[in-house]
Amino acid sequence: MFWRIAVLAFAVSFSLNGWARSLGETIRSPDRLTVIWQEETSDALRRAIREAVALSVSDKRPNRYRIELMPGLYSLTEPVRIPHLNGMALEIVAPFGKVVFDGFQEVKRYNGDDSEMAYEDASDAIRVVRYQVPDHIYRDLQLVRRGYRVGDEVRPPRELFWTTRRLDRAQWPTSGYAIGSLFPEHLGRERFFESQNVTPGMLPSMELWAHGYWGNDWADEYLPVFYDATSRRFKMAAEPVYRARSRFRFRLLGWPIAIGRAGEWRLVPNRTEVEVGVPWGSKRVPDLFVPVAENLLLIEGGEDILVDGLQFRGSIGDAVVVKGSRVRIKNFRVMFSGASGLRLVGNDLSISRCSVLSSGGAAIEIEGGDRSTLMSSNNVVERCRLELFGETMKTYQPGVRISGVGVKVFRNLILNGPHAGILLKGNDHVVSHNQIGSLGLETDDVGGIHIWRDWTQQGNKISDNFFYNIKGVGDVGAAAVYLDDQTSGTEVVRNYFANVSRGVWIGGGSDNVVVDNLMSYCSKPCLELDKRGMDWQRVATFDPKGELQRALRAVPYDREPYLSRYPELSRILQDRLGVPKRNIMLDNCIFGSLRFHGNSRQWQVVAEPLERRCSIFDRFDLATDLISFADMELGYPGTDWGSLPGK
């Protein structure tokens, strides 16, 4: 039997089939159950889910239970939870109009005499407005120490938003980063540094927060520092996870840094208030919002669940969390998450026709399958627009983070990130027909698609993608496809690369196939192959306790199914360990660029021809197909939030 529940969030009478019925009445038919709720709140949906849970263990349990949400703004202070339903299928859909799960709370204006002012340090184009926030939210707005490989267990600090954008903390310098230089004392236990950009009298002696790329241009971290106005020196409160270099990029955040542009904010010390810069000529001050819901939707152990047509806005942590199997989420939007937009773990998971914008962490994280047996997850991410990810955590927060076995990522738009577009861990993944561009905007030594430091991560295929504007910010540069730290057994075929540092960089790995790609206008050699396992990474390569050999022992690399799937892997410790071998680079069309750089041609299956001379029209069919799909077959939802109910 097919059951349906329509949750109608109207506080008026409703007429159905010619009969006037009062609110709260239940209407039943052989294939449908309709419940008309009286209040426009998320409690209506929660009650419908509770009824589904009760039905799932009753004698009258239907095969499928459907909840139809009417248009409205469903304000949340805690997530909507969908538990295990004992095999009963569940559908939550929005067939009648815009349904928004909203985790925001509006912040009220401060009513004191100094509620609005013009800062003498601020630009003439803005004015600064004060808002009052509750004590617990004020505490949660404060920065905490976190970064790549530090603070993963720490709850991200809350951020502030207008309806159209995430606001930035006041920072110095106003844009970009300053250059810090260590003092010799840093060789001991003290951690002093200075910056020539700091002028006398700019700051008082005080503790404040800094964010920087202290040890590497691919690892960021938030740190408290103390500034001594007399000596104009900074002292780090703790050693960064990656020991600071002699010169590094950093910026100062929050009080007492002046607000220099519209959309910046800072906490006012000891007053539970925030100051926000707004455009000087605006007719009204934009509404200010802070997230109050940790998550918006939690699917916990569910099976055979469909979520269709919903929108999610504003969370402290991950907006949508899924742990289950046979879960489909489609035709949806996620915006303004504090951490990841979606985090999914399980098998037979499908994300399609979505838009994930402005996430503090990754846009989508998806994991499934079994690496010990190479059982595929059959997980899919398709036809999604993923943009402006890594907004607060800058590194290793990609558009899509893939883990496990057998995830397919195809026909997506992945744009505008400070670090990588796709981070890939595991086996037998397929990444195809995506547009991946404008990445590495703040980092260096990074890939548009980045796989790293595990010999066993094999069987992955990267094909028919369009990569562009992936350069990095330092001397090392970036690669559109980066097979980093001896990554092996990857196919890179029929891709189009334009305006990138490198098209494909094989970082010392073996058994990789790079064939029939179109590469244009690389600032460094379009194809690069190094032998890092024989030189600077040799010690880590031969270390039995090192990361590479520990990852090798974590899977049955010398037994089935690995033995038949990746036969060369079983002999890796005995077959010239650290030497890049059997890489195939053939028939790649390269123009307007340096072609190849490598120092280990003698060990490859194909040394010549690595590439062929060609014109831009040699692979015009691929280029035009990829560019035309950007115009767009995707069918993802737009990002117009202007007509939200109640706004």
C-alpha cells in the first residue's frame, strides 16, 4: 500500500474534494493518508516522522510512507532526525513550492546611543552598526585553534551572515596576507616573528588571533599570537602543526583590527556585541543572522529514503548528515554551512541535481564500500553545482571528498575554492565529464583532483573532464590532476586542460596511464614525472613505520581480490621500491606550452612519443562538448533566496 502524508503549513481553513474540513483532521483513502497541520513550524514535520516510526513497527506498516511538505520556512534550532524505519521506505518531498529548512536566528540591533558610527579608520564607503548577541552565541563566535591536522574534533566557531552572503571577520591586511619573518630566537623554545607591513602605533600590545600558512602553503591554521608594541614583534602562543618557515603568509583577525569594508565584522570586547560594516549609501541596514542549529537534517541508519526538492540554509556544523543505504537526495540546495554541506557514509547513496554554495568546509563528503574486499559503494554525485567551499577552513576542504570504493562523480560544476576541487582516497572511483576550475586560489603544491600518499589507492579513472584556471600561488604551482607522493594505478584519459600550471603531475608513482588528453597554455610543463621516492622521499618510502608502508599493510595488497585486480602491487616491496615504473604517457595533444619534464624516462613503458604536436582543433569535439555542457545540461537549482517565505 502506498501512503502519503501532506503536511500543510497553513493557518487557515482548507477545502478538499468539495468538503470544508477543519485543521488537524486526518483524511484517509485506500492509497493515501493526508494530515493537515495547524501551525507553520518544523514540529509538523517531526510529528509526521514520529508517526512514520510508529507505523514502521506496527501491524499496519505500509511499504512506503510519503510526506509532502507545503511551501514555507521551517525554522530549526535542532536537526530533523530520520531514524531507522525497519525496512519501510520513506519519501520527503516538496511538490508544491519552496520549502526551506532554516537554521538561522536573526540578530537584533543594539539600541544604545553608539549603535551606529563611522570609523575614522574605515573606508568612507561604509558605516559600522552594532548588534546585541546572547552570551552563549558571543562565546561561540570567538575563534578557536584549528587547521589542517589540528582541531578536527573542535566545533567550528559560528559565523555571521546576511541573506545573500557569508560575512568576513575584520582582517589585516584588508585583503590577502602579510609576510611574516621568524627571529633567530625561534630556534629555541620562543616563537617570535615580525612583519615589515606592521607600522609603529598600528596595534597596542595585546593578544589577538592570526590565520596563516605557517609551515607549508598547503596547510593553514588559526593561532593566537601576542603582539608587543614596543619591539613590534609577535609571539606565537603555540608551535604550528607544521613548524613555521623563515618566511610565511599570515593575517590578523578580529579586534582591534578596524573594519575596512562592507561585510566585515568583529566582536566588541566585554560587551556581548558585534560590529558590522554596512554600505554607507544603503537605504536600510541588512538583516543579520547567526546559525543556531548544529545540523539541519540527520538520517541515522535509514534505508530506502528519498529527499526531493528541499532547501537547507544555515548550520553551525555539517548541514546534512547521512548514515545509511539506498538514500537519494535530489533537486536541493545547501547554503551557508559552518562545516561541510553534506556528509554521507554508506552504500547506494545518490546526490543529484543540487547546488551547494558557501560551505565553511567541504561541499560534499561521501564515503562507502569496503577497501578490504573492494566491494563497491555504488555511490553517485551527479549534476551538482559546488562553489565557494573552504570558506573558513582553507585547506583539504574540497568540492567533493571521496573515500572508500566505487564512487562516481560526473557532470558536476566544481568552482572557486582555495585548495583542491576533488580529494580522492580509495579504489575504483570514476570522475568524469565534470567542469573543474578556479582552484588553488590561496594555496600551492595542490591539485584540481588530488590523490596522495598511498600505493594501494589504485583502479581510479579520471576521464572527459574540463580543467581550467588551476595555478596555485607559490613557486611550486599546481596540477589539474596531481598523483602526489607515489600515487599509482590511475588512468587519466581524454581530459581537456587549459590555463593550468601542469596538466598531470605524477609524483613518483607507477602504473599510471596518461593518454589522449588535450593540454593548452600550461605555465609549467604540461606533463611532469618525478622520482621523489628515490631522493627526498626515500627515507619515508623505506620506513616500515612510515605512512606509505602502514597504508600498504592496512589492506590485503598481496592477496585476493587485490592480487588479481592490481597484480603489480603485490610485488611492490621487492620491485625496485621507490622507482617510478611502467607509467604510460601517449598521444597527448599539447600546444602553447612546455610539453614534458621528467627525470625517470628510462623506467617507463612508453618514453617516446610522450606527446604529439597538434593544433587546437585536434580534439575540438571534446572541448566543444565539455564547454557546451557547462551552458548547461546540469539542471541544478538556482541560488535565488530573495523570495523566501517570511523574508
